Amino acid sequence: MTQAETTAKPRYATLFCVVTAGLLGALIGVALTATAPVPGVVQPDAVVSAGIPVVRVLLDLAAVTTIGLALLSVLVGYDRPKLTEPVMRLARPGGVAAALVWATAAVVALILQTAEYKPGSATLSASDIGRYIADVGAGKALVIVAVLALVHAGIGALALRFGEKVPAEVRVGLGLFALLPLPVTGHASNWNYHDYTMISMELHVMSAVAWTGGLGAMAVLLVANRTLLAHALPRFSKLATLCLALSAATGLFNGLVEISLNPTIGFWAAIFTTPYGQLLVLKLVCTGVIALLGANVRWRLMPRIVRHDRTALAAWATLELTVMGLAFGFAVVLTRAPVVAS
């Protein structure tokens, strides 16, 4: 392993593909859920309506990046600092930057959702935002997320100075904890299964973020380092398998509960004729494609990676992450989509 391989430049093209796919998924979702204006009812500004899912996708992807870069330290291990430090010296500042973007996106989402809550208003004041926070659970959740993301950035800044003396597990744990407030403010309003759907949503989000973040961190920073990759990928593969199972099962459960308990439309009609059902199908298709791509990495590429052979992992991982980004875009709009006929 040469020094050039150890300190290979990050693959920003992979990050670009994921962000682009996430934004595309959100915009497709917005197009599917668009409805004709109702006469006499004041509608939110079109920029606000489209801006909310776009900002929420950026928020989610910043969270994925933050947690994935913290998780990378756990995956590569702590017993070979001469080999791991060149990579971690790139990962740590990236984690701080991603956490700051996470916090910023939460604040912007709070402003946009306040504007949506007060349609027709030409201006927003601090009191309007305060009232939204006081009255709406999503407002409180975004404040908590912004604060926790800033705390994460602060801990990351300590890691810049002290390295792995600041445990990566603390950063991973705090990042996962910061994911918890937002999911409970979306769907799952069916009180018959409220407790189950809340738990299921939390597991769904945490598993999807850990899975995507870990793969993304390796694809961007580790793919050129065969020694570290041969160590980290088998460890990540076990985590990814668990996360895939949890994410698929909980996502399907949440979607079917939301549809089956809606009294206004039949089950099959809701799946194929409502924006919610259509987005659910698109997201499930993405999950199936991701599973196939992951299986290719696990069964075909990983044995060669363990032997330190050259592989096309970078291309396959970028493709898998791109589909993941698309799924994140669909998911953001899915939490806001109505289960009503289009």
C-alpha cells in the first residue's frame, strides 16, 4: 500500500450523485403530490411548497454524511493509527462541516414550514416562528435537531484537536439520537397502532441512515485504500444486512398501516391511485434495487476485496448510493403525502 493510496483524494463525484438523486426524488414526489388550488382557500407559495422537501432532503443527507463519517472511525478500527489517521484527518473536518449543514438545513426548514403554516403572509417575524414552534410538533423537533447537530459539530471540533481520544461511538450515538425527533411528526397518526408505528419509524430512519452513511463514507474516502477497505467492508457488511432488513420491514409496515387504516378509499386503490401509495411503491422498488446491488458487493466483490484485489467497487457503490439518494427524496415527500385519491 503506497502513501498515495492511503491519502487518496475524496471521491466527490459520488457525493454529487447522491445529492442530485435525492433532489430529483424530492422533485418527482412534489410533482406526484401536486394538487389543483381550492377556490377560496389560501395556498402556500409555490416556492415554499417545493422548497420544504428540497431542504428536508439536504437535511437528511447532511445527517447521513455526519453519522457515516463518524461511523467510519469505528469501521476502520483504532489499532493502526499510522494507516487510519491519513483517512480520518479528512473524515473529521468533513463530519464537522456536515453537522453544520445539518443544523443550518434544520433552521431553514423551520422558516419554510412556518411560512407554510401561515400562507398568504408577505413577511415572517420572529414571533411567527416562535408561535409555530409552540403550536406545532414539527417546529419543536426542528429546533431540537438544530441544537443537537450543533452539539455534534462541537464534539467533532474537539475530535479535530484530540483525535480518537474523543470516542467515535459518542459521535455516532449522538447523531442517531438527533434523528429521533423528526420522524414522529410525520405520518403514523393512526392511534390504534400509534406506539408501534412510532417505534417502527424510528428504527426505519436510524437503520437507513446508518446503512447509507457507512457505505457513503467508505465509497468517498476509503475505496482507494485496499488494506483499510479489506478490514472495514466485512464489518460494514454485517451492519448493512441488519439495516437492510430493518429498513425494508419497517418501511413496508408503516406504509401498509397508513393505507389500511384510511377509511376513505380501498386498500388496492390507495396503493395505485394515491400519491402516498405511488411514492410507497417507488420507494419499495428502490429498496429492491439497492438489495440487489448490495448483494453484488457482498457476494461477488467482497471476497476479492478481502484478498486486496482491484475491483470496480467505486462504481457499484456509487450506483447503490445514487438509488439510496433517490429513495431518500421519495421518503421526504412520502411523510407529507396524503392518502387520498389523486
